[in-house]
Amino acid sequence: MKILVAGGFGVGKTTLVGSVSEIRPLRTEERLTEAGRGVDDTGGVEQKTTTTVAMDFGRITIRDGLSLYLFGTPGQDRFWFLWDELALGALGAVVLADTRRLEDCFPSVDYFERRDIPFVVAVNCFQGSRQHPGERVARALDLDPGTPVVLCDARERESGKRVLVELVEHASRLHTARMLA
């Protein structure tokens, strides 16, 4: 099953894919350059030195014969042309959010809502950031009722796995409801 991991620039997509992947993840990281200084908004992530320019790829086996294939999307607008190809055949998506820059995940939320792709919002709890309850984040993002919001630490494998379980269960409920309608 194909899962996308999306969100704004520097929110932890590469970290999440890498922390849960059972294989060495494929990464298309490149160094940030002086030429990108006026293009990439590094506000809040000033220490960031690299960025994903195509995708990240990882895999996690759920059980024999069932694996999740994780595709981390690039966060900057200039790489969005890749999203349509990456989204083809996806079961669902994780929209990773940083409450210090919550507005950065609006484009991802809009993308998946417009395409009717099931998604969950995973709030990456960065050290030093204020913790907000999931319901408050859902209201701030104006999410459709029933869209799960989970708190996570993208660096921790178990935390990332809980996010993926929530997404698979949510997507399964939505797909079942659509089939019965």
C-alpha cells in the first residue's frame, strides 16, 4: 500500500520516513544554496541545511505479504509538480504539521481534500514548541469532521508507526463507507 508523507518545508517528512523504514531509505536531499535563499522560507528552521528535491522512499512490513511503501513529498512549492505522480494509487497520506508554522500545512490539507485522498494530520512535537490538543489543531486547520489529528515525534519509530496505523485505520473506514454508500 502506498502512503504519502507531506507537509511544509522542514516539518520532518524525511525524518519520519527514515525513522519507520525497515530498509535504508532513499533520499533525494540536496544542500540549500545561496540561490534558494530568497525562494525558501527558512523561518523557524534556520539550522536546516538540506532539502528534499524529489522524494523520500521507505518501506515497513505490516505482516507477510502486506507492506506500506512510504513516499515523502518535497515541501517547497517549486517541487509540487511531482505530487500528482506520487499521489497516483495512494491509499492515503500523513500531513505532518509544526504548530509553530501551522499555516505551512494548509496546501497539503487542501491538496488531499480536493482529491478525496484520506489523510491524517500528525503534529510533530518539536522540542520547545507549545503543545496543543488535537481538537484545537483540527479547528485551526478547519479539517473535515472525523479527520484524525495525532501528536507524534517524527524521530521515534514507535511514534511514527502509531501515525501510520491511525492512517490505515482511517482510510479503511472511509473506503468501507464509500463502498457501502
